[in-house]
Amino acid sequence: MNTFEPTRWEGQSGRIGRRQQRVEDDALLRGHGRYADDLAVAPGTLHAAVLRSPHAHARLLQVDASAALAMSGVHEVLTGEDIKRWARPFPVGVRQPMEHWCLAVDKVRHVGEPVAVVMAESRYLAEDALEAIRVEYEILPVAVDTEMAVAEDAPLLHESVGSNVVSERHFRYGDPERAFAEAEHRVSLKVCVPRSSCTPMECYAVLAEYEPASASYDVLSNFQGPYALHSVMARALNVPGNRLRLRTPPDSGGSFGIKQGVFPYVVMMGLAARKAGAPVKWVEDRLEHLQGASSATNRVTEIEAAVTGDGRVTAMRWDQIDDCGAYLRAPEPATFYRMHGNLTGAYAIEHLQVRNRVALTNKTPTGLNRGFGGPQIYFALERLMQRIAVELELDPLEVIRRNLVPSGSFPYRAAAGALLDSGDYPASVEQGVRDGGLDELLARRDAARRGGRLYGIGYTVAVEPSISNMGYITTAMTPEERRKAGPKNGAVSTATISVGPLGDVSAHVSSTPQGQGHRTVVAQVIAEVLGVPLESIRVNVELDTGKDAWSIASGNYSSRFSGAVAGAVYQAAMKVRDRLAGIAAAQWQVEAARIRFAEGQVRVDGSELTMPFGRLAGATHWAPGTLPEGEPGGLRETAFWSPPQLEAPDDDDRINSSLCYGFIFDYCGVEVDRITGRVTLDRYVTLHDAGRLLNPDLVDGQVRGAFAQGLGAALMEEFAYGDDGSFQSGTFADYLVPTSVEVPEPLILHRETPSPFTPLGAKGVGEGNNMSTPVCIANAVADALGIADIELPLTPSKVRTLIGIEEPPRPQGVGEDQMAPAAGGGSRLTASDSVTLPGSPQAVFDTLLDPETLQAIIPGCHALELTGENAYRADVTVGVGMIRARFDARVALSDLDPPHGLRLSGAGTSAMGSAEGSARIRLTEIEGGQTRLDYDYDATVGGKVASVGGRMLQSASRMIIGQIFARLAQRMGGAAPRPSLWQRLKILLTGRGGRS
């Protein structure tokens, strides 16, 4: 449905609102994109590799890089001592005495925290040199669980703060106490939103150079903004803003918010270039990205509603804890306060009571993740609305309808300050019900349930904010603190348009896209205003802070492009058009209001007078003396736009945290498999009112992308940490993301009610389904199972637990090995197996006690030194997936019971992590003078090694243990044991072995 028809001049192209094919795609599909890693580097450029902490919490006692510096091709190593000499800690968004540096200087506070940077002549040499750096750690207790971290006796991450709660604010709007006292019902819920992250195809990339003559830094990076972080980086580098030139590449391979998190590496590599005296290039690998880049904020929320008998909510209480990881890293606590003004979502709820706490834990620092703040808010709010319906025995959709902001109330001021700009929420819901086929879906549910199947329907409404108010984060400060610091507000957008001597048009915008199609929309807007063909327009989206127009609000985040940036493009184009109209009017001696631009021509309305656009534009270059008085020539215009509606927070803590608010109505039908717990989407309907659609094809693409990411958050994606803080989701084997196979096609519906606050009436649309889809699916599963407590992601194992059925018997031939939490944290690996060896049990026993044999059978053992009776020190290299680590290990033989058995134990540490384990060995004589060796092993790994995830670790550990006994068989003169047919099939198909 399109309720908005843009005003058009007669004869114009009508490009705005058209389904225009993307102008970017030809180059990208042909492989001609130019990403950061594709760009040429200067001669002498060094390549960097980052040494990261294998421990979640430890004091740094010593970093010895002497052995690395002695290696051929290694030029320098950057350490915390250099950082303290040249740099400063990053500023944080709350007034607390915590220090966050680009490299660890006193302690490490999460696995993957950077400790040192090697600069070498190739990435290969730099990676090899990491193993030569010796770091001495003093291991400290960890705080991983959010609620345990806020307890008074929790281990402190920052002793100078004195608490792991670094910000606590209380808010009150209206009269919530009275509303709760008079309520007929109270409905409450506690929910936890887990950590997940963005997984763009391209990870971080930084190319940095230090210019000693001017004491300045020149950095190219796929940073996305907000450019408020430019000031953060400049302060960390201890230079004025004009001494940090930050540039972006022509193309960037996805972001979804996470590429704001590259800013610590911009500082790090700038300092690395300074120490090396040469340009330095660093490209992040996937393990680094998952382990140490950034994460969405996990949140614990207790929410309560005061409810009338018919399901009308009169008041709400929020008690929220945001887990921001090891450091409160800018722009956090943005996840809390971006949504603060519209905590009531799409509902007309007048009374609010809010408690916000920001907690620190020994996990990766958090940052922007598509829809940041929205998934956390709506999972609590929309689960609560579903529970209200269940507990009051009402229709969930009817509860939604009764609480919506009424038609005809816009602009609507929400309780916490959001000014909802436009919409008709009740009409949008009815359109979604009608056009999405809800009646058919209800009939499917009835039929499925009659057949004994688990089928549910979930509903969600959400308000999608766009164009963030640059002052919203200051809501984390008290009014007194804000008055001392000065007000912050607004959201400046910039665009520049110039017309060349031949009538060609060039545009530059201060937005850094990662595949959204900005060049296409900018060209459409210009083509509409100036009446020129798209082919004559070139759009530059590279940003150079050293020469381009930009502001701290610049960048590509918070869905600000269509409303703010495209609006600035429109205003700049109108400036150019008005100047050209004035020139043409002077030449033809007519009023400027009669000048029209269309189809590459300029003409006078109601007249035969016409000329090519290029000829008129060329006069400003070739014949400036012929221009009318006051016209300077040189057609170049820059527009700066900031809406007045984005005011600073007031003394009552009300904040219009965004300019525009789109509306989303989602519903879906799901079926749950009783045996496997798998959740299957039967149909997903999503209706969006994003104001005026500038290009419906691009809008649909953004909806599909956000839906796919929301589906992943609902069913698959979660960052897992061990009790010791070890990261256990470092590969796509354990951090599952949806592919095209798992993502069904949603039914996308549109309604257009233009925003009165943006130049083109457009709002943002790129983040909405990441906010609405997880809770919509969760509500459907809750409906299917008839339960109250839902925890994301809804993996089959979790759903089977919710169903509450007994585990079916293990299929024949499936091994007993398993991945389990270790008692002391980390990842625990256990399994059993057996091999047949030549010789008697005594001969096998004696062979195992032989040091030469022991060195030969341990995979990757370079040296074995006797340190005591049956005790050894070993130098061992072990590879697991993409991780290859050299361990300083201790090996021991104990519990000797000749010739019946013994225990083989080992423990080791490396720059990549730690490992310890033991194998209980039993020897039994069998026919033919042979021995059956049975073993049960139990191992624990931590640090970077653990990050490869359970599946790969389990497979690798089986392989390594199996190699030990295969080599023992060969050492004793026999052939390596041949696995059974079932074992060979398992290894072939899954890489898994074990005893059947």
C-alpha cells in the first residue's frame, strides 16, 4: 500500500520511489570491487599480527619480545610500554576511573585482548614471531555471568572503580506507583538476551602510516562510523583531530554495525607504524573477528506491567542489566540509551519506572550490532505482552490492538520523550492481518493441533528508530553532570554536489556504505531534481576526514541514510537546481519559477525555449562573465542538515533519542518437531511503514537481510564462554549462522506514511527485523509449547528440553564421547576407545615407560627432558583447526600397576592458550600374544585454543589421542590399528571417531 505520492515537476523522471537496479552491482559481480585489502600499499609496508591473551583475567607480569625481534624479517614489536609512552586511554561514556588502552598495559580482562603487535616483512613471518614472544601472566579469578558479576563479592575487573557496575541510573515518568497500586493485575517476566554478533564477509582492515615531520597519522580503514569516534581515536593517539587523517576504501564487505569496533585497531596500527618507522598493514582473520572484535550486548531484564482486566497496560517497570564486557568501550552505553526514549515501543503507556545498570564482565567488549538496543528491548516487551494475553486468557493480537498508539495521534510524545513522527499503527496491523493471510495461518494451527502436532503463532509490533540524536548517550549522565559538560544534541548530515563543464554531475556523501546501495539512491535523488540521466552521475562514498565535509554524526549507522543523508543530497541538489534556474531565467528573461529540468534538458514552462542541461551548466565554467549578478560560477554546493526535533535530554531525563520511528507488525507460524526439537517456520509476515520508500527494491533487500540475521539470533547464534572466561565460539562450526538454505522467504508488506521531519519523508528500515524477528519466533514457540520461559537461541537441544520428553536411546554405533563443561572452566573433552597392540601387557607397559618411546609417540613433540621419576618436560606443537600452538608441557606417568595399567598425564601453556588432561590406560592380554589397550581420557583446554569450538576440539582431541596409540603400535613392531568399518564411515562423513 502506498499512501504517499511525492510531488513531481511536470516532465521529471520520477526516479525517487522507483525500483531502480543498483548501479554498484556490475563492478561487484565482475570482481572489480575495491576493498581495503585490494588497494596498493607503499613500498616497504610491513605486515602486522596481533598477540592476544589466552586468559580471561590475568595480571601482566612481563612481555619479553627479544626472541621475536631476533627472527629474520621481524622489524619491531609494539607492547604496552610503547602505548603508555605515546598514547592515552580511550575516553569512556560514564565518569569512572577505568582505563582502556588499545593494548593491555597492566592486566588482560578478556580472552583475545591484544597484548603485543609484531611488524614483519610478511604476515607469515609476523604470525610465526608471535610464538616467540614470552608473556608471564598471574591468573586472576573471573566474572563471566552477568548477575554474578554485579554481586558485591565478585572479582573486580577494574579495581580503581571498586565495582563491576560502572553506571546505575533510575528514571521515573508519570506516576507508576499509583498505577501499580490501582492495577487489577500485575504480570511480570524475567528474560535474558544472549550475546551474538555480526559476521560480515570482510573482517577489519587497517593500513596506517605515521608522518614524523607533522607528528600526524594517516590511516585507511573500513571504519563505518559514527565519526564521533574520530575524536575518541585522536585523543587516544594524543594528537589534535587534524593530525589524524582517516580514510575509507571505495567498497566494504558488510558490517551490520560491527565495523565501528575497528577504531581501537586504528589507534593500535597507527602506533605500530610510528614504532616501525614504516607503513603497517593489518587484516583481521575470522577467528580474531569472532573472538575479539565486538559483540552485541547481552542483557538481563526483569519487566512488570500494571494491567486492567481487558488487557490494557497502564504502567511498566523495567530493571535492566547490560553486560558490556571487559571495558565500557565507546559508543557504549549506546545499547541502553538509543532506545530509551521509546521504551514503550508502539504502545500508549503513560507511566514508567526504570532502573539501568551497566555491568562489566570478562568477555569481549560490546558495541553496535544491527538494531542495537532494539532486540534487547523488544524481546522483553513483546514477550511480556504475550504473557499478559496468556495469563488473562485473552487473544494476544487483541492485547496488542488495545495498547497501540491510537490513529490520528501523530506526532505522538512517548512517556520517556520519544516524538513518534508519523504512522497509523492500528491501520497497519489490520493491513498486515488482511494481506498476510492470518486467517489461513490460524486455520493451519488448528489443523496441526488436531493432528497432535506442535504448532504456534507469534505476534510482534515494534517501533524502529532511525537517525540517532547525538545527545542520547548523555542520558546515562545525571542532569547535573550534563549541565557541567554542556548540552549535546542533533545529527548533522552532509552532502556535496558539483556539476562539471560538460554537464556531468558528481556527488559525495559523508556516509560509508557496506553494500546497502547508497550510490544508487543518491543518483536517483539527483536525477529527479536535476532531470539528468543516471549515467551522467558519479557518486563517491569514500570519506577522507582530511579534505571532505563531515561531522561527528557522519557514517553509516542507526539507519540514518535514507532519512538524513539522502535528505542532505536532496537539499544540495536543490541548491544547484535553484542556481541553474536563476542563470537560465536571466538568459531568457523569465521568472525562475518557470524553469523546468527534465530528460537532460532545461526549458521554460509554457514556452518553446529549451537548451541542453550541459550547455547551461557549462556556462558557469566556460563563460562566467555572462552570468547574472551575484552568481559566482563553479557549480558546487554542500548541504548541512540537522533536524530541530533532536534536542538534548531535559532535566526530567526525557529524550527524543531518534528523529524517525518506523512501524513494524510481524507474525509467524512455526512447527516444532517433538523428537528433534527443530523449529520450522511455516510462514513469516512482516509489514513495514518506513515513510516514503526511495527505492522499494533496496528496502526489500534490507528487510530480507535483517530478517536473516534475526532468524539467526532466534534459532542459532550465541557467543559461548566457559566458566573460566574461555571463548568457545571461534569458528562457524560452533557459532552457527543461517545460510540461504535455512532462511525462508518472508512475505514483505509495505505502508507509507511520510515523516514530516525529513526532507524526503523517508525513514530508516535496515535494522527492524533484527529487533522484531527473534521475539516473534520466540512468541510462536511459546504458543506451540504452552510455556512461559523462553531462552534464545532456540536450538533443537534447548527446545527438546522445553518440551520435557525423555532422551531417546543412543543409536547403535554412536560413540560415548561428549563435550561437557569442565569443573574448573574451559572446555572439557572426554572419550573412550581401545586399540590392539602386538606383544604382552608387560611388554606394552615397559615400552610406555621408555623415554625415547614416549617422545616418539607424542604428536608434535620436539624434545622431551627427564625432570624426575617418570616425569618430563616437553616441547610440543599442536594444531587444532586454524590454531597452531607451541606448548611448554609437563608429562607424567603415574598410578603404575604393572602390567595392568597406568595413567598418562600432561599439562601445557602457550601464547594460544592452556591445556591439561590425562588418560587412564588398561592393558588386557588377548589371543595371539597380543594386548588390548583400553583408555579413557579427560582433557580441558582454555584460551584461544578453546575458541575453535566443541565440534572441532572433540574431533582433534580424538585424532591426537588416537595418534599416540597408533604410533605405539608401530613402535612395537606392529601395523597401525585399522579402525572398524563403522569408525571409518564416521571419520569419512563427519571426522568423528570413537568406540562403537
